[in-house]
Amino acid sequence: MASYALTIFVGAFLLFQVQPLMGKYILPWFGGGPGVWTTCMMFFQVLLVGGYAYAHWSARWLKPRTQAVAHLALLAAAVALLPITPGDAWKPQGAGDPTLRILLLLGASLGLPYFVLASTGPLIQYWFSRARPGASPYRLYALSNIGSLLALLSYPFFFETHFTRQAQASLWAWGLVAYALCCGFCAVRLVRAENRREKAEGRMRNAEDGLTDPAPRAAPAAEVNIAPSIPQRLQWLLLPACASVLLLAVTNKLCQDVAVIPFLWILPLALYLLSFIICFDGARWYRRFPYALALIAALAGLCWALFNAGELPLHKQLAIYCGGLFICCMVCHGELYRLKPAPRHLTGFYLMIALGGALGGLFVAVGAPLLFTDYYELHWGLVLCGLLFVLVCLPGGRASPRALFSRSRVVACVGLALGVAGLGAVLWKEARASAAGRLYQSRNFYGVLTVYEYERQDPELRYLLLQHGRITHGLQFTSPDRAAEPVSYYGPGSGISLAINALPPGPRRIGVVGLGTGTIAASGRAGDYVRFYEINPQVEQVAASWFTYLTNCPALVEVATGDARLSMEHEPPQNFDLLVLDAFSSDAVPIHLLTKEAFDVYRRHLHPDGVIAVHISNHFLNLAPVVVNLARHFNYKLASIDYEESDEEWWLYGSTWALLSHNGELMNSPAVRSAASPAGTNSVRIPLWTDDFASLFQILD
């Protein structure tokens, strides 16, 4: 069993180690938003279905020797396609939904190696069951999930912090070679076992013909050869689909409110896998009644968190969302294990599990952005989880008739059904409450944009506010007398306001990464040139349709649609006097805009005496050490400017801006010098960020 266990473990480790690695490679190319990781997960889940389908087909239609030869041939082809690192030709050239391009990129770079690795679990378990009739292969499935879990946990804590992306890709390639050798050894074991089986069967046939003495028969495997019913197969599909929806929905929720980093991808996925490990290790770990109580508590806690997300610190959000996800996954996978078939139906069972996971991924990555204008997939996932639990508890299945139709069981099912109905009502109410004052809402690959109206009864105070997720991206008073005021993070006294006012007289060239409502255009004067870079085309539509900063600006204003860094890489030098970095996606920081290579690009577009202004306000991340390192590396003078908000001027938000420049006269101007304070690094020491080596995990605040 050791050789099969090692092969499954190595394959699962490689399968899940490559997921955050590939996400880290392509995340900077497509804006750094949660949609990139969701699309990657959908690709991995769909290819997992392909691997499981291949294992199921080969187990059903190919002889074991043919299986071994075919699998080793695929492995040889996969090794020949190394390395897996994507080329620069895959970088997007413009704006728009990049989902298809991401899928094509992953398929071209990683498709065959991932497909072969994806088939490992069911195929090697099938080989094991052929070589060891009567031995249960399901614990090997738990072992495969242990390998996956270790791969995920080791990535942010070890591989990401100790190796560059290129080094990680090289280590993974050598791991694939080791996996191929392990598979070759298992294939040899399989062929030898089949030879022994054929010899034994030959002796039995000869004995039946009276030619030799009969050999003792092996004990038959303890299995029931009854084909699974259609309802049972449907539950094989829906239970993992529900767990997959909840996994991706919770990951989306955490990433949009914090940052798109491997740690926040991996934590929910690790808990998801842990539930598989526990449930498939044996029946003793999952008991329906205690987990029914835990599920009720988890659903209630998640609903409460959805109502109060804006008031919760990071550790409480992680505890509630991840704890609730784990309980829900334990219920889905525990019930799934109770429905497991005899080993002869093993590959079909795993195929349905993979298909369910892929359907959940398709729903979140593709269906939800088309069906919903907000992140409602978590709501639907919670309701589906409660509903499925009610259905599996209904009378039916393999329990005795007396137990099935007992009064207490019926009462419990009715109570659970009422609870699910109540859950749906609460979530509907929460969705309705968030719509109060809403004038417009849209959703695309990059997130959810919402325009709210406030103070409608007071013409002087009436204003419109733009939110991306739950983070404000600008507001504007609708009164003509106040419509031109720079407000929110850009008001008088803020770091960006001081930087603009400190620029030399005369026409100014200003570049802005991140459009929002276009508030910085309020500081533009006749003769100025203001160039915005915005990756989300819907932001430009909203800024032009609902706000007037762009249309009323006396300066020449242009908006370049697409990733700012990629756009600048293809543009001639812009000679900006001020370059503003204010690109946030619900406080999710695009790492690729704060690396050494990014600042090399910015320096090419900056006037020698120009200023780079970085908006580093963040609820959960301490970006000051990152900016300090960049200032030291490029020999910039640094001024960190904090602005404290007040109740009297509520329209001016608290902010922290870091100003970087070689212009000593500007940086030592009285206004900048008096407002500057030491950068709040909290003594955190991190390496200089590069495209190959950057970790937000190290600066979680």
C-alpha cells in the first residue's frame, strides 16, 4: 500500500501547490481582483472533472495493462511540456472581461500536467483495489486530501516567503518528474498483480476441468453490487456543488474586503479540504445530530456577519466566515460519505463529486456575475446548504422503517424546513436593506459598483456616493455651488491635496491610477492635462453618467482603459509632474502596482522633479513598509501624511498618503513638511517587493 499512498500524496501535493503559484503569476496581468482567483478555481475544478472522467472511462473500458501504458504516455507528454510558466504574450492588450483569456492561458500553460495529476486519486485507488481486493480504498482519498492540505498551508508560510516564482516553478517541475517515477512503479505493481490474478484464474479453470488441484479461493470483497439510484447520484452531485459554492463565495467575500492574496485563497480552501479528510477517514467523525446543531449556529453566525461586515475586525471576520464554511462543508461531505458506494462504483462516485465541484465553480465564476448585481451567491449557498440537509434527513434511504417514520424524525424535519425558510427570509431582508437609497448597481468581472443617494430632502447637502463592494470610492455634492469641491480622500489638508498645491506654477501633467468618481479632476486647471488609468470599463461609465467631475473639469482629461501598469509599459513617456497611485478594489491592493518593476515603469513616465503619491490607507494591511523600501531603493525622499476626519466635516475622509520625490524643494515646502510624519511601519521589516517576490501575508495589520 505504501507505493500507492506515496503516489497519491505526491500527486495531490503538486495538484494544489500549483494553484496559488499560477494565480500569483497571472494575478498582476488581469487587475489583481477576486475574479482572477475565482476564474482560476473554476478552471481547476473543470479540469478536475476531466481527470476524474478519464479515470472513470479508463477503469471501465480499458484493461489494467492498457491503462498503465496510456497513463504513463500522458505523463511523459506532460513532463515534455515543462516548464509551466506562462509567457508575456498572454498579457491582455486592453480592457473588458478577461475570463476567456485566463482560461486559455491556463489551458496552454498547465492543461495537460494538471489533467494528469487530477486523475491521480480515483485512478491510483482503482489500481489499488485491483491489486488488493477486499481492502477499502477510501482512506487513500483522505490521504490525497492531506497532501492537498499540506500543499496549501505550506505555500503562504514557506514557499511564497522563501522562493521566487521562478524557483517555485522549477521545484514544482522536479516534483512532477518524481510523481511520474512513482506512477511508473505503481504501474509495474499493477501489471504484476494482474499477471498473478490471471495465473490464479487459469489454475481455477484448469481445476474445474480436472487438470489440477483447485487453489483456495480468495475471500470475496465485502461489497453490494447494487447500482446506485438516480436520487443517490443526484445527491453525489448536489452536496459537493453546495460546498464548492460556499467555498468560492466565502473566498470572494474575504478577498473583496481585504486583499487578493494567497493566504486568503488558501485558508478557506484548506478548511474545505480538511472537511474531506475528516469525513472520508471513517464514519466515526461525522454524526448527524451534533452537526445539525452546529449547522444552525453556523448559518446564524454567517447571517449576522453579512449584516455587520463593515463593523467587524479582520480576525472576527476570518473566524466567523471560515468557521461557518468549515461546518457547512463538514455537513455536505459527511452526508456525502454516508452515501458512498461499493468500491466497484468508486470512479463514478468521484466523477460526480468533481462534477458537482465544477458546477459550483461555474455558478460563482460565470453564472453569478450574469444573474446578480451583487455578491448574492453566498446567500444562495447558505440556503442551499440548509435545504440539502433537510432533504437528506427526510425519511428514506437505508434506515429501518420504524426509525424513518418516527414522530420525532418528522418533527425534526419540519423544524429544519421552517428554519431554512426563516434563513431565506432573513437573507432576503438583508439584501433589501442594502438597497435603501440605491440609484444604480452593476456587476462584472472586477466587482460590484453601486451609486447611492443621500440627504435627498436637503438640496445643499444632497450627494451621490460610489461604492466598490463595501468601500467608498468617492462622493459628490449635487448642488452646483459644491459640485466642484474635492471631497472624501482628496479634500484640503489631505496628502494628495498638499502634493497638488506644491507643484510648480504653470500647466501641470497629472497621471492617476484608479478613476473612482474622478474627484482628482476637481483640482485640474485650464492648461493642465489629467490622464486617468482605469481597468474596469464600468467605472468610467459610472463616473461619466452619475458624476460631473470629469465633464466639468477645465483641464484636458483622458481615460485610458485597461490595467495601468500594462498601459504605461506600451505608452511613450508621459512626463507627469504628479503620478497618483489610488487603485484599490474594495481595499484589495494590487501587488503588481507596488513592486520594484512597477516603479521602474513609473519612473520612465515621471518628470525628474515629479512626485509619486501613493494612497496607502487600508483597514487590514500596513503598506508603509512596502513604500519605505521602494523609497530607499530608488533614493526618493519620503513624506507620509495622515489626515484625521472630523464629525463637523464628515465629507472629508481620514487618509494616509505617501509622497515620494527627488525634488527636495517640493518635499521641504512648509505645507508638506509641517504635515509629514514618520511612516508608520510598526517596525515591520520586509524585503523589497518585486514581481517574483512579494507577500501581503507579512504585512497583515
